[in-house]
Amino acid sequence: MDHLASKRLSPIPCLLVALLAPEGVRANGFALDIQGLFSNGTASAGAASAHDPAGQFANPAILASLEGTQVVAGGQLIAPRAPYTDQGSTFLGGAAPLPGANGDGAQTGFSPWLFASHRISPAVAIGFQVTTPFGTATDYGRGSQFYGRYQGVESRIESLAFGPAVAFRPVERLAVGLGIAARRDSVVIGQAFDLGSICVANQLAGSDPDPVTACTVAGLPPGGADGYGRFKGQAWGWSATAGVTVEPVDGTTLGLGYRHESTSKVRGHQSFDASSAAIFSTTGQPRASMDLPLPDFLTVSASQRLGGSVTLLAAYQYTLWSRFDTIDLVPAQSTNGLALSSKQGFRDAFRLSGAVAWKMLPALEVFGGVAFEQSPITTRYRQVSLPESDSLIAGLGAEARLWGGVELGAVYQRVQMIHRSRIDQTGLTGDHLVGSVKGSANLGIVQIGWRH
């Protein structure tokens, strides 16, 4: 491979698509924006309600409606399925069928949370939260020969956020709130390289009359001599949330919340196996960085109490994903590492949900809801690492008051993509991935709470 060692492959846009694989088919890109038991059970229709302190995630103004001291802790177990079915992928510029196998890289994951609130005075309340607002986990297996290996094999994003909030009620029927949080982002992405096709391209540039044979003899058959590259990095970011609630009449509550997520600068290292390092002329583990632009969220909510036991809920969320457009991975040294640019083309997207909660007994409440969620992923830019499309969400749960102010609840939620997601993407080395995914996820949510 000495004659290839001086050849650089820059950019390789397909490397970064692995970043976007969701932790299951959770919808709304890789945002884990439905936090808390009640929010999940109502399919997010109750996300900004004053049911418990978890409502501060979408609208901190709800803290002004909570009495005493309250704490809830829980999480969601996400069990996804996203099987990919190939439909005629090719490589070498379409000259041959792409060798490989179907696969399902969706990984089961757990997303925890902790929320607390405390009333300081009749007009002021404070809160605190620990959440995982973004998360992905995908792994097709480094040696699996997955059809889409040249466009993404493994990925993981883990975000942990924590911070305080405060709410103030200036008049009886109006409350305002503000929250701020620090956010720690961790990123791992990896993909295979078709070193054989890179060899063919280099041989063609050198006017070799039979480049495929030459590369095969050299031990680099196209589609059969894969290299591997990986990036791992961390960053700090922050988020700020503001909100207002108003009660125009008894039993009716309207809310408006806005959460801003900062862009974090992820810094870390690239690593390559020996064959890829020789091809790309890299040494050691080159330092690299990338901006991670995360979306803002606008939530409009409404609840209407009917009698003393039934409450109707609705919410509309608009997510500003369009800033997640082009992602660049930049080596610290231009002479060592790969400079990459990946067009993602996310669009702003919305979710509309409705739900009902019924207090069957003084110590038992059941609730359920449904939602339609528009995906920020468009067909033009949809990658096998993020095969998401528009989804339906349904949740059903219950919460019981036990003793000493302790509450325990559980929810089942189902996320189902409405249609098969079409994949049609071409990589830089001439691989053309054509296939589809039919995705879904089952979620189990548990939460324990305490009120005093």
C-alpha cells in the first residue's frame, strides 16, 4: 500500500452521519424531549403541566403551582427496532452490487431524570432538575459487513444536563419562570472505509487499464478490504428555559415555554486502524473538534379540568432543528487527520398531542394520550444511521399514592413510524446505498415521587 500512503481523502461527508442514529426510533431527531412520567403517559400533552416537578423541563412557570416540597426520580427504558432491508445497493459507481448484509443497529438504552421543587413563599417557588435531554445509541457491528457500513457503523451521543429554576406569581392567575442548566455532551462516531474502492480510484488516476485486478492482487479488493475510523469527544454547553402560565378562569390553564440549547464545541481525537492510517497518512490519534448545534423548543400547552376528576390536556411543540444543517469535523493540524463536512439538512418540525387524565380514586390516577410527530429528517438527506420519518406516539399510565407522601407510577409508550423510511444515499467512494427501514420503539417508564 506504499503507493497509496500519500493519498488523502478529504472530505469524506459520510463519516458524520453516524452521529445521528437515534436511541431507538424515539422520534424528533435525537432529542429526548419527553421527560417525566406524566409527560410520557400523556404522549407529551402533559409535558408542561403542574402535575409534578417534571413539568419545569418544558415550562418552569409551573413551579408556582406546586405546593410544599416535591421530588420525583425515574427514567425510561427504550427498546427500539429499526431493521434495514436492502433494495439494490451498488458500489464502484454502480458497476457492481454492494456486498453486505441487512442489519438492525438500534440499541436499547435508559434515560433517567430527577426533578425537585420547593415553595419558598406564596408567590415564589424554586426547582432543580437532572435530565438527559439528548441521546443516541447505534451499533451495526464493526465486523458485520452491514450494507451501510461505509455510511455509519457505530454512534453514541449522551447529554447530561443539570440546573436550577425559579418561578414567581406576580398576580393570582399569572406565573412566570426561568431555568438554567449546564450540559455535558459526549460523542462517539465510527464507520468503515472501502479501501479497495479508494485503491481503484487512485489506480484510475494513474491510468491503470485494469485497476480492479491490480488492487485485488495488492490485497485490496473493492468491497472486501475495509478500514475503520472513529472519533470520540466531549464538550460543555448550557440551556436556558423561560415560561409563563395563565389561568383565565377556574379549571383552565394555558402555558407557553421556550427552551434554548447552546451550540457546544466537541473536542476529542480521531483514531484509525493501521490500513486506514496508511491510506490517509495519519499518525497517532489526531486531535479534532466539531460544533454540535442543538435545537430550541417552543411549547404551547393547555389543560381543562372537567368536574373534580377528569382533566383534558393538549400541547403543541415546535422544534427549531433547521440549525442542524452542515456539520464539520476539523483536525487540529491540517497535516494529520481528516477534515470532514456533512450535510444533514434538518428542518424545523412539530408535535401535536392530546390526552386525558382521570382520578379514579383519591389515591389513584390513570392517564393516556396520543401524538403525531413530524420528523426533522427529510427524504433527501435521510441516512441509514438515522432512518426516522413521521411517527405516531401513544402512551398509557397510572400513578398511585402510597404512604407518607410517597407516589409510584408506571407508563407504557409506543412509538411507530407511519411509513417505511426510504434510504437513497451515495458515498464519496461510489457506494450507493438503496433500501428502507420500518422502525418502532417500546418504552417502559417508572417513577417514584415524594410530596411533603
